[in-house]
Amino acid sequence: MVDTGGNNDIADQPQDHHLRLAVPAPLDRLDNRFTEWIWGLLKLDFTGIAFAAFFFCWSLTPSLLPRDWLFQGLIGGINSAIGYGVGTAIGWAVERYLLRRRQWWPLPEPVPSAIKIFVPVASVVASIIMLVYAAGWQREIAALTDAEGTTTTGYIRTLGLSVLIGGLLVGLWRLLYDLAKLIARQLMRRFKMSRSVANGIGVVIVTVLFFMLVDGVLVRGIYAATNTIFSLQNSETREGVEQPQDPMKSGSPESAASWDSLGFEGRNFVSRGLDAQQLEAANGAPAKDPIRVYAGLESADDPEERMDLVIDELERTGAFQRKVLVVIPTTGTGWVNPTTAQAIELVHNGDTALVASQYSYLPSWISFLADQEKSQAAGRLLIERVHQRWLQEPEATRPKFMIYGESLGVMAGAGAFDTLQAARDTADGVLWVGPPNSTSLWRSIVERRDPGTPQVAPVYADGLAGVRFADSAPDLPTPAMTWPSPRVLFLQHPSDPVVWWSTDLMFNRPQWLDEVPGFDRSPSMKWFPVVTFWQVSADLGNAAGVPDGHGHNYGTTVLDGWISVVQPDGWTPAETERVRAALVEAMKTEGPEK
């Protein structure tokens, strides 16, 4: 469109073969300003481009788990946007304090065009070269975790996705920046403020509005939406899952906890497992039908009533007359690891009672981010109520009181205890698998570990305090080692991002990265500020996507851990392998765990 300079007579304008509309000059100028503003959002700073490429290359370095090109594209885009912000800030500082003050340092002005061309081209070339190396690192990590490796050509797709995501984030930042400037101009015009004061107020207003939007609208809206979505899933039943007829199971016709009220994961839990006949065939000895007690969110109106129902179910099934009673604080959705449940029942030949309760519709990662207190309160209530009822039984005849937890279930269970000794005073044994890094009890033990012992495999009080750590079956304590009862065992893989993810990774080098890497962590992994945090955050999304024995998949190692903690009388390694074989066969028959 040609600027008429205030003359609206279209006849006086040069003619061509395209139809032109007469536009009033104010609207014409407004249209030009809008176009310039849009192009301004797309204009990039050459210093920012250089740092964006640098941060992108950092993000390609290896982390805990193999990342496919989609995960890497996401992390690369986020880190590129952060790098771009750092670069533009440095460029602004250089221009303000060096280029504009020649008495400090006489630099050429403006920056030569050759440099502006060289930087983007060099950034693209460096990124592609780094992607080739990154594909090799990903194959190295895949080999360590028994996963399938990527191809170099396929991994290069990362660059395009990272450019898209990084561009969107930079555009959002510029939009907020322009909004702050707009507010500042209005303040200067209406209230005659100085530019510096108006700019400061504009930034504060936009920052407050942005965080109010994110925290007050987006987070709560997403939380409500996900809660609705997963509550709908909670009402579904997995294909092939049927209501148990065994009175030893919640949800059976004899149970006070109705089948429909147990929720998706509760129905999975009570419908699975081997019966007495199958256990006898696997172990070659007379067996009992295992007890599985469960209360879903819809089984009662509030947590206390759900616990009343749990106690009623334990009494109805005769759980306090079994050999072992296992309390299982669950993950977010109420999931209980079926491998662990069946391992316990196989080891004790069905003379067991497992009890769990749902406290949320949401998956663990959402519950972890949005409502950790809820999981800890639910775990504390479950353990305390069952333990109080257990204490009423004669000490000579009551079952062993055991606690098991996995992932967020560790945080839920550990939340019942302020100290390690409190846990040992309550239970006859505790097995915690894949503890989240923010679990207070776990952190307190690890931070006070014996000097010279690594964070990934700490030793506490020379093993005399009853707690041990292991990363795989071969590293589990042997009978010859000193390990007082009651025993507490943490299983944690060196490659498990749930164990090692922390906001501290943003600006602090973790001790575990300065140590000799564990059996499935790449020695090529290094710490970089900001970048490593986002890398391990991406690993969280793939924590259960690697083969058993790595990441957040502990497979049949839970069997070895359970035997170490519970110490069955006369147990031999041959029996462990026999149970493992039966466990693997049973899991094949019943299908995938989750």
C-alpha cells in the first residue's frame, strides 16, 4: 500500500493491474504500525542467536535416559529461548556500556553486516554438527539402558522442532515486553511520569498479571480439566478385568467396598493375582487365597470414612490372622505395582494381606506438581489407622506389619514418619522403590550419609541404623553384612530421573554428577546451568519408557528387595529364582502392568 501523505484521491496515485482500495490515512498508518509490530516480533538479535545456538548445543549433551527427537526438540527449544534471552541481555549491556561510551573501549559501530550474516550461518552449522554427536550419545545411553537407539538422520529433525518452539517462546516474551512498554507510555502521557519510573511500573504490572494468569487461571484450569478427564477414566474398567468372586478381595459380592466404587486402578488391583491353587502349583506347597483390600475415592465420602471401610474389610477377610500384612500407600491414581503384589504373594504362598487406598484421580506427575501434601496426608492416615488396629491384636499371633511404596507412593508412605527411627518403630520392614528426590525422609538420610560414600549408593551409620540403599539385585546386602531389623531398603537406579530430578539442578551442580557413574548412567553426562534441569525434566516424561531394570522401571528387582527386607525363614537363592520365573510367567499371562 502506498502512503498517500494525507491525499485520499486515488486517481492521483500510480495505477497498476491490481485493485487498490482507498483507505483513510489514520487507518493506513495504523495498518503500517501493526505490520511493523508483527515483523518486529520476528526480528532476531544476532547476539541472541549466537547464545541460543550455544544453549541448544548444550541441551544436546547426554542426560539420564535416551531421548527421542520429539523430547529433544522440546528441550532444545526451551533452552534456545533461554539462551536467546541471555544473549540479548549481554548484547544490550555491551552496547550500553561499551559501544556508547567510547572512552571505555573504542569498538566499531554499527556491527558489521558480515558478522550478522556469519553468526546465523555458523549457528546452524554448529547445531547440525552437534546433532550428529548427540545421536551417538543417545545410542550410548540406549545401550546402557537396553533400549532401542536412534539414527543420526532421524535425530536431525530435532533442529526444526526446536526452532519452532524457541521462536514461539521468544515471540511470547516480546509480546509481554511490548505490553509493558504500552503501559509505560500511557503512564507517561496521563500521569507525567518519568520514563524510568513508568517503565518499572509497566514491567511490574505485566509480571503480576502474567503470574496471576498462569497461577490463577491456567494452572487451576488445567488442574480442574485434568481432574475431570481422569475422573472419567476412573469410572472405566480395563478390558478383560472382571469382578472377583473370591471373598478375600474387596469388590467381591461379600465386600462392603463395591466393585464400581474401587476406581480404574482399584479394580485392576483386586482382580489380579494368583489364587491358592495356582500358588500351590508354583511353589509346590499348600497355599492360601491372598487377601487384597482396597478403598477407592468413591467407596466413601471422605478419607476417614474410607479408612473405616478399610479396617472393616481387613477384619472381614481375616487379614490380622495372616502371616504378613502389607500397607501400600499408592501413586496418584491409586496404582499398585502388580509385579510387587504378586511377588509378595508368591514368596509367602498366599499367607498375606495387601491393603491400599486411592486418594486422587490424577497421575503421579500431576499430583507431585500440584498437591504433594495430599499424598502425604493420605499415606500417613492409611498407615496410622491400620497400625492402630494391628496393635490391638496379640503380639504373639499378629502378622508382620510391612510397608511398601513406589514412586509417589514412597513420598506418601514416608510422609507418615518424621525420622527413620519412627518408621522402624512402626513397621517390621519397609521397602521403598524409586523415591522422589523431594521425599523429606530420603533426603535427610542421604544428606547425613557416611563421609566418602556416594550419593547414588549411600551408606548411613555404617549400616547399623537399619537402612540400606541398592541400585540392582547384585548390589543388595548379603546375609554376611550387618543389617539390624527392622530393615528399611531404598531401591534407586542411577538412571531414574524421579530420584534425581530437583529444582536445585537449575543452578547447582549435584553431587551425584561428580561421582563415578552408576551401572546405567552415561559417563558423558555433564552438568550445565539451567540446561541440565530441563534435560532431566524431559527424562521424567520417559522415566517408565525404558526396559525393566532401568529408569523408573524396577521389574523383578522388587522381589530381591522384598526378600532382603522381610527375611523369610530358611530362604535360599534358588527359591528366589524359582519365584522369579513364576512371577515372570504370571505377568505374561496377565498382560502389561499399567
